Amino acid sequence: MTSLTPTPSPDRRGEKALDSKTLSHRERVGRHGDPGEASTREQMNIVIVGHVDHGKSTVVGRLLADTGSLPEGKLEAVRKECQRTGKPFEYAFLLDALSDEQDQGITIDTARSFFKTSKRDYIIIDAPGHIEFLKNMISGAARAEAAALVIDAKEGVRENSRRHGYILAMLGVRQVIVCVNKMDLVDRSEAQFKQIEKEFRAFLAEIGAVSPKQFIPVSAVNGENLAARSALMPWYKGPTFLESLDAFEKAPSKKDRPFRMPVQAVYKFVSQGDDRRIIAGRIESGKASVGDKVVFFPSNKSTTIKSIEVFNAPTRKQVEAGWSTGFTLAEEIYVTRGEIMAHTDLAYRQVGQTPLVSTRFRANLIWLGKKPFSPERDYKLKIHTQALPVRIQKIYKVIDASEAGSTLRKKEVGRHDVADLVLETRQPIAFDTIADEEATGRFVIVDGYDIAGGGIITGAEKDEKEELRAEAQTWDFNWIRGGVSQEARAEKSGHAPALIMFTGKAGVGKHAYARAVEKALFEKGMAAYMLDGSNILLGVDADMVWMRSTQQELVRRFAEVAYLLLDAGHLVISTTNTIGLADVAAVQALIPDIPVLAIDINSADAALSSADLKLNGKETETDVITKVYALLKKRRISE
């Protein structure tokens, strides 16, 4: 049960576990003093970005040397190696540990360096500047609290200077300084420095990015305006690079933010005589205590924390951000991987205090795939612990971030383009905006087996099912439970509840397939029931006039009747003959905590392109029954 080990967050307590034997060369560079000392001091992650060959690694290497942060003898060892190989000494060699990096003079992977000032400890992330290693740059920047962007004074603002500026904004990095390096190559010209500042600020303003806090003229190779002020640039009156780093504000502790724990897994060790049902995951923010009332989004299941489970450690009554742990709950509710656990107390139910839920969200995305990101295809969305199909619902604008004035009207997103768009999933998901919580506000897009893009969520978009989800939430929060839990019913019947919906146009055989599946499931001892919409029309819908204006109410009543059977633990089989082909998503919105399996028969409807099972209508009833059995096992609804 190693997954329940309380794992400290790497940026807070994890450093204690490191020593000089386990650290890579990259992580040892700049480590000064006892690693354990960092735990008692404030610590900040800073990423260094910029165009290739603009001197990022030289800036960091010289900074480590000037602050006395290098291991003893490190500087001389590198100088001697350069003499031995006939290479001119460069401060970048203190960081570029890979042979390919030293041979080609570029940074390929992200490098971490450690140094300290009187104010705090720093982890400097030196990110690659070459466009081919943009994924590595994003990986490094995603862990940063602040950033320094390096621009060559002689070359000026280049392609990746602009692109990196946008990516920092896209990743939510709000504290940025710009280091105009190699001022010695332009005779330390104030006019050249001012021109670069004017051009880059104008570009960032155009794309809506955060304006840098400070522009600093430096000559890294000579150590000017890094740790010490330069006497050769008397016209510059601002802070040095080191003073600018110390001026960054530390973000509030994650433990003081609203509670978020994406569910990683649900464990039960029946074979070992352990009847606990443990909800496991990593707490991304906030804290939780035994007795807290919690809710799971998007299913709306609510309960109370019964205990906090840890592995090979003393019992805890409270756990906070950065720890991977498990919880047992007062009620054995059915939750699945990908849901977000949050507080449900009224005191927490304010804007930004609970996760957002929708099938649509607005996002800023950068595309790195070899093929364009197209609205005509489905992709896989990975967000926190959730993975599900996604597609483009709307593109607002596409930006070639390497060029000024390059907002494009495109119907797809090309390689290295940045887009402001709306993404849509088939089923509701829980998430946060990047401003509220980074871990649940970032995502990646997978194309086939490759991570092809990534981005941040800027807001939830309204969809047609928002009112229905609000109604479902009211049900769940106020539903009066009986004395038998859903889990107890599932254990006795051998399956969890689920709604199996046969979809397709009239005349494709939905009703016949549904009856055959009901009979087969019943004969296997399962609690199966076929709910025909016509029977509901004759009963609870008898007071309604059949017209389009009543369609939403028909769907709502159908879902309510289905929910009663599902709450009783049944496998409910139905068709869209009565409620309509397009209303499957509405039913899903009204019962978000129960699996809805869509079985599509020969339909070209785009809304059902991600159906759980697709049939052509020519299969025999026996074939369909076999496929439904397999689907129930795959979704872990039956054994």
C-alpha cells in the first residue's frame, strides 16, 4: 500500500530526503551547505528562459560564482577541464553538464541550481531556449513561482523571446523580470537597452501578457549588475538582478487555500480481512481534518471524513497540501478516479471555493504536435487524475507568439501556435481556473500516444446542461438516504448501478436489443430493469401535452424515474425512442454520479462520436449481449 505513504511536497519538505549521493550533477551544482537547512527558510523556484544563445546559463553560472554558491573547487575544476580540452572557459559550463550541451553550446534539458541570499533560498531552473526543446522549457516553467527572461542586447528581441514571454503568461507566472544580457557587446548603450524594453513591453501588451516588473541591463560574463552594481553603466539606477529576485513576493502557502484532492484511486483489501474503503490521492491545496464535511465533484456525493489513513506512520487527525494520503468516509459512497474532493460546508461555498463543473471550458493552449489541432477530431484530455475524450468547440484566436502583430484567423491550431479557445468533453468534469488552483487548472492534450499540447483554464463556459446540473446538485445535497448504502447493494447483487442507453434513429433495432440485454442480465442474476419511455408518458407524464416546449420537462422526469431505480442498485436499460436522440447528455447531467453507458447504433450524430459502444445494427442479439457484458466489466460495473 505504498501509494498511501505520506509524501511531502518537493518544494517544501522533500529536500530533506536528498543528499549528495542521490543528487544528479545538475541538482548538485550550486548546492551550498546542509540541504536540511532549507526547511527552516523561505524557498522560491525561479525559471530562467529566453532565446537560444542569449546567455541564460551564463547568467546563472556567473550568479552562482559571485554569490559563493558553488561547491568548493568546482570553478577551478571547470577551468582546468577547459584548459585540458582547449575550450575557452564559459560560466555556462557550470550548468551544462551533458556532453551534447557542452559540445553544441546549448541547454537541452532543464537544470536546477541552488543558491541563497540573506532573505531566502532559491532553486533556479535553467530552461532550454531552442525551439526543438520547447516541451522541456514548458516543463521547467510550470514549476516556477517567478521568472527571469534573458534577451541578448545585440540580437534584440527574437522568436523565442516572444514565445517564452507568452508561455510564461499562459502558465500563470505573474512575476517576471527581463535581463538584457551582453551589454558589453553594444558598448553598454542606454539607447539600445531602452529600445529593447520598449519593443518587448509593447509585444506583451499586445498579446495581453503581464508586463515585467523590471528590465535590467547586465553583462553576465563580466558580472555586471548581477550580484553587484556596474560602474560602467552609471545611467542605470534600478536594482541589480539579485536585488530583483529578492523583491519577488512569495506566494501564500498552499495549505491556506481551498481544499482540493483529485481522487487517484479507491482501495479495498477484502482478501486481507480489511473492510476499510480508502479514497486515495494527493492533496494539492488546503487541509482536511477528521470530521470535515466534504463533497466530490462532479458527482455531488457528500459525506464526512471518518479517518485519515497513512502507511507505517502515526495516526493523524489533519493532513495538508503536499501529502499523498487516504481517507475513509462516514458513508460508503461510490466515487471514481478523476473526481475532486473539496469541502462542502456553507462557509466554503463561495466563488472560487469549490471546483467548477462543466462540459466546456475556455483555455489558453500551446500546440506542439506534428499534426494541427483540429476541430474535426477527438483527442484525449488529461487534467489532474482525469483522462477523457475532448474536442475543440470554438476557436477565438490563434497567435504565432514568435511574431508581433500575428493574431491569425485559423480553423485549426498549428505547431508552436498559441490559441485562445473553448474545449468540450462529452461528460461533465471538475476543474479550477488557473488563477484559483494551478494543479486542477492545467491540462495536456494527447494525440495518439504523444503529448501534443498543453494549457491553462481561464474560465468555465456555459453549456446547455448547466441548469440540469444545478438541479442534480440540489437532489444530491438534499436527498434523504435509506439504511442501505449503494455499496452494500452492489456487493450483494454483484454489480454497481448503471444506465444503459441505446441510441440511434428510429427503426435501427434499439428496442429489440434493449429487451434482449435486460433478459440476459436478469438471467445472470443481476438486478436489471428495462425502463421504456412510453410507460413514463402514460404515467407521470400523462398531464403533459406532447410538444417541443415540453421536451426538457420530459427528459427531467425520465431522469428522475431512472434515478429512483438506479439508487435502488439496478442496471436500467432504456432507449432514446421517447426522449430523443440528442437528450442523452441531458440525462447524464441529471445523474452525474451514476455511469451512463451510451450504445450507439449506426448514428452519424457528432454528439455521440465518443459513444461507449458503437454498433452497425447488423449484429445478432447474442453478439450485442456479449459486447455489453464486456463493457460492464471494462467500466468495473460488474465482475
